Amino acid sequence: MSAVNTLIYPVADLEAAKKVFTTLLGVSPHTDEPYYVGYNVDGQEIALDPNGHRKGLTGATPYWSVDDLEARIASLVEAGSTVTQKPTEVGGGRSVAVLADADGNMIGLMQG
């Protein structure tokens, strides 16, 4: 069984979003880079992605941890989802992909 371990918000103004989320979450980010700001709150990863809108994210997107990214993509496409972001290496041996269900809800997948 896979589990949601990361929630990524696409943001247009990273500095403004960082102020809001640092206040909201009550912790400083563990990663603070121009391409990604990440927080860990009780084991839950909350992240800000200034490139998220360009990647097709339309809002906060939950990322499910999976053992076999390609197989999970294939099964979700067969079930009626569409791929909105093809598998992409994001560093550290991790790959991500994003699909949309029939209503346009974003489904993030993460392996590694």
C-alpha cells in the first residue's frame, strides 16, 4: 500500500509563500532553495515549488510513495487517469510524475 508523504504547493512568489507557510507551520524550512522550499511537520513533507504551475500543477498536490513508478502510472492510465507530468528525476535517486483523474484532480507519484 502506498501512502501520501509529500504535499506540494505550486507558488508564483516563493518569498511571499515562504513567509506564509513558515508562519502557518511554525517551523523554518529544512530546505530553502530557489527551486524548492521544504518543511517537515511531524513526518509530513510540505513543499513549495516555484515551477509547479509550469509543470501543470493547478493546486496543492499530494504525492503518493510507490515502489514501481512506471507500473503505477500504467495502472492509473488504464483506470482512466491522464499523465500531466511524465516521470522526472528530481535528484537523490527520486523520480516523480503527476496524473489527473477524470475530474482534473492532481495525483502525484514519487519513487525513491
